[in-house]
Amino acid sequence: MASSREYLEFILEQLSGLEDICYRAMMGEYILYYKDRVVGGIYDDRLLVKAVPSAVNYVTDVQYELPYEGAKEMLLVDNVDSREYLQGLFEAMYAELPAPKPKKR
């Protein structure tokens, strides 16, 4: 099942207080970026983020889920109705997210 455009727009609206949030559509799902770093994505209308230590400490109910078969486990974010919570999560995670790899020419 692919993610809906409506769910993506809802999550983006919740994160609208942050600068430099963008996404990339990929095989019916959406990869989310914060300041050019991959934070996670929307998979089957679920917000999943990378399981970096700051995210594990921040999330109140830690649940690991697979975005798709064969992928690494990610953290399920249940509390998507709170803008402050989501924005705080992305800000807390930023320092631990890998920097983007330089583009090959």
C-alpha cells in the first residue's frame, strides 16, 4: 500500500515551523529531509524516523517497525498530532543524522 498525498501534506504542515523541510517521492512512499539530511519517511501512511539515540530518547513509546521488507528497523512516531512534539523530535535528531554524501560528477 502506498502512502497518501494527504498524509504527506498533513505531516509537512505539522513540520511547517521548521526551515528546510523537504521530501522526495520514492516508489509510492516519501523520504523526508531536514536541512538536507535524511530524517526518515512516510511509509504506508506511517511516519518512521531513523533510530538514532536522540530519537530513541525523545520518543515516548518506542516501537520499531520496518518501512518495507529488507530494510533496517525505524522508529514509529505515533504522536503526529502535536506540532511541537514533531518539530522537537526533528531538531533533537539533527546533530546525529549523517551528512549528505558529496554528489559524484
